[in-house]
Amino acid sequence: MKKSIQPTECSLTTRRRFLQTSAKAAAGAAVAAVAVRPGYAAESNTIKIALVGCGGRGTGAAGQALSTKGPTKLWAMADVFRHRLDGSLRQLKQRHPKQVDVPPERQFLGFDAYRKAIDALDEGDVVLLTTPPAFRPIHLEYAVARGRNVFMEKSFAVDAPGIRRVLRAGEAAEKKNLKIAGGLMCRHDAAIEQTVERIHKGAIGKVVTVWAYRMHGPVGLSPKKPGMSELAHQIANYSCFTWLNGSFIVDWLIHNIDVSCWVKGAWPAAAQGMGGRQVRTRPDQLFDHYFAEYRFPDGTRMGVEGRHMANCWAFWGISVEGARGAATLGEGIHDPRIYKSHRQETSEILWRWKGPAPNPYQVEHDLLFDAIRNDKPYNETRRCAEACLSAIMGRMACESGKMVTREEALNSNFQLAPNLEQLKSLDDKPPVEPDASGRYPVAMPGFTKAF
């Protein structure tokens, strides 16, 4: 792949070629009795990492990046909350004491902290983007513009304009030979990979319907602390505010939507659905139940169900029905199974995964860092964007009450949170605010404009 050439820079040099050049230079210097700085080759082979978003998932991602083969070093950190950065740094120092080098001058706070953390790296280093999804397109664009390789956690955007920005950034990364990994870790789960492969080879016949579920207890909401700004409260509880996480169906169901489309071998062409707040009384924007019916280009369907209510039937996974059998797999299923009939019972099991419990969170980082070190093509942007668009399309359908096509979803100019780049302080006004009784705007099917 061609590398871009900046007006005032030489073309990007891969780490592999740089090391080869360094080794030859060091050998020549030794022959000429010229002193070479000790450890130069080892230092040049160290991949520096910046963590942007220091919550639990960000801390986990940093630990996985530091656990890949080859020398790595956590070099910079960024967040809008001091306590989260401090807590993350403390945990990572305990787990990886020799690989964490983040002095106060490389600890950045605020809405522009991502720029400072990314700028602290060199070209070819890695930035981990793990903030709430609303900020992902902004941060990804900047990382690619600065020549950094990227791991971006799901979800990847909350609306169609964000998806288009992500796609453009992915195309720019391709031209620059940058590597981008996305946090749809089920794609790198050995148990799921083998199950999907068997389905694609005809184990259950032609796939007719796919059902994706995430059914469990209520999503928590932390109360607003005294003195806490409204914007800080919402970001701290981003899973409960649609402008930040894109909704329960986008942020929580995206994994099983992605795996369902993988099983089918296609992305959906249209969706319609329903949802609402039946029992939830907590002050936020969350629907407590969703159902989206998707249609694939060949006319077959995918059902996506999400519910977070107490005392209800719970299931987390995917059910696939083929012409002559069925399968159970996906996020939440640790031992995928294939059945010889549509009765998903023990007596009907044709095959089941019996291997060790895989760690796809580590595998996705292993693959990214291996691609960087060995200059392999690696860019998951389009697939991640397609999965996210499919989830967003489902949200659009459920919140509007209308049928939404893929083209309508992708081309929509509706934004959940316009002008995010204008945020300067946690004291700024958030995109949504509570009314006089402390309640937030919630989508109303049939009335809400969602695309």
C-alpha cells in the first residue's frame, strides 16, 4: 500500500524498515569505531501507547495492549475526570510496573486532552480510543491525521454523520498504511469463529432467520453528586444518555448484531421496530426495551431484542435457524452449539465448542500489534462502521416508529449531539438537559425525528 507524503515531511517509515535501517547503521558504526548509544535498537522497537478515556474498558484495553508481544510502554493518558485517570494509572502501574511511564506532564485533562495525548506519541505509535462513543469520530480523525495507529473501542459513532466521519478516517488510514483495530472482539473469539465457519460450510443448511438478544437486569444510573455539573453527570453515566452512547441497542447490542450479520454473510437493507420505557423511572434517556426487525437483501430477517428489566426472562446470545438445523452462539455464550434440528435441546446437539475459554479482548490487541510490527495490512474500520450503522438503523426505526432503509440511515444528517468539538469545559451546557422536574427528553415513536 502507498504511504502518504506530507508537504513538509518524508513518507512514513514503517517500524520494521526503521529497525532494519537502524541495525545496518549500528553495524557500520561499530566497524568505524563510532560509539552507539546502548539499547538504541531496543528503544526504537518500543511501541508507545496513549490511552484516551481512562474508565474500566480503557484500563482493560491498556492492559491488553501492554500484554502483546514485543516491547511496549504506556506513554500518555487523557480523560475529562482526574479521578478516573488517577485510578487507571494506579491499576496499570500495579499490573505493568516496568511498562508504565506516564509522568504528570503526560497526564492530560479536558476535552482537548486527546490531542495532547496523541501529540505526545510519534508516528507509528498506538492510541487507544475508549471514551464514550459520541467522541469516537472526532478522536479517530485526529489520530489518523497525526499518523497514529489506532485501537477504537465500540461503539464507533452514535449517528450517521459520525459513521461517515469514521469511514473517511478509515480510508485516510488505508492510504497512510496505518493499522486500525475495532473493539468488536467476538470476531476474534475462537469459539465463535469456528461456529460461524461451520454454519457457512452448511452445518445447518441455508440460514433463514437470526435472533440477537441481550436481556438482563436494569442498567444502573449513579445519582448526581453535590456540586457536579450537568455535563459531568451525563458523561459519568454515558450508558444512560442517548447522545453519548447511541442507545442501548447501539452500545450494548452491537456485538450480537455484528455476529448475526457475520453469520448471515450480509448487512441488513432495512429495519423497523418498537421500544419504550415501560417500567424504568430513573431520570435518563434509556428505553428499557427494544425490538428491531431487520430485513437482509435476500428477504430473510434478523430479530434484535434488548431488555433491561428486573424479574424477567434473561438471555444473552444469538439463536440461528437454518433450513435443517439451528445454532446458539455470540456474546454471552461461552460454549457455542450446533443442533441437528430446530429444537435447541441437549439431545439434539450435533457439535459444541469444547476448547478453552478464549480471551478475544487480548487477541484483538495481539493482532493489531503484530500487524504494526510486521507491516501487515490491518484495517477493521469499514466492518466496524457497517456493524455500528446497522445498530443505529435499528435505533432510528425503534425511536421513530418508521421503516428505515440502509440508504436513509447512512445518508441521514440528523445528529444526536451536534458541535461536540465546541465543548471546552465540564461546566458547558450539555446537548440535552433535564426539565423542571428533573426528567430528560425521551424518544416517542410516531413523533420523534430520528433520521
